[in-house]
Amino acid sequence: MLGLDLGTTLGICRVYLDGALDAQALRFEGNIGSRTVGVHGVVQRFGGLDCIGACIEEPFSGQFSSVKALFPMLGAAALACELAGLPWSTIHLSKLKIHATGNAKKPEMQAAAKDRWGKNLNEDEADAAWAAAFALDTSLFGA
């Protein structure tokens, strides 16, 4: 399962059915073009044949930066998933917080990620990991 946390720093996480985790964060500088191309490339690279779906944290619609940068990135991620035949869904941050610990703040989500996967993740990686975990734990795509 692929989890994405959109932003200037893109959180990327693959959570595998056996519980293994591979997370990283990529920073996209520059204009919206480089960010949309970047997220499209990430989905192509990490959403391979063994990936059963992508769960993407929803941008906050009340922030101007979301309209300016994050919603185009969401569109690029959705398009990349569609072109790859990869099922995808979005999830609101509040659901991720509830899933992680009941209603956590970022540091608690990171601590819960360390408890679950035994790895120190930054905020973006932790959000992406919880997006992927939510999809797996709830059988969002039937797995």
C-alpha cells in the first residue's frame, strides 16, 4: 500500500502486507510544475505491480497554499494512479489521527509509528505511513 502526504516535502510510505515499511520524504523546490511532475513520478515509481492501492492525505481546503499547490499535486497523484490502474482514495488528517492514536498531534503520531513499525519517521513520513496503514487496516481496497 502506498501512502502519500502532499506538500513541499512529500511524505512517501509503502506499507507491506507483512507489516514491513519503507518511508522517505522528498523535498520539491520551485514552482507548482516541479511539484506536480514530482508527485506523478513518485506514484509511477512506488505504485508498481505489487502495490494494491494509494491512500493520499487530503489537503486542507481552508489554506491558500492548498489551493495554490496541494490541490494540483492531488490532481497529479490521482492522474498518475488512474494511468497506472492503481486504486486510490483520499483521507482526512483527522481520520489519520484517530486511526493512529485516538486523536493525536503530530508528535504522538510519530511515536505511535515508532511503536508499530520500530522506525523513527519524520512528520511527513509518519502521515504517509498512517495513510497507508489506514487503507490496509480497513481493507479500503479489499486487501
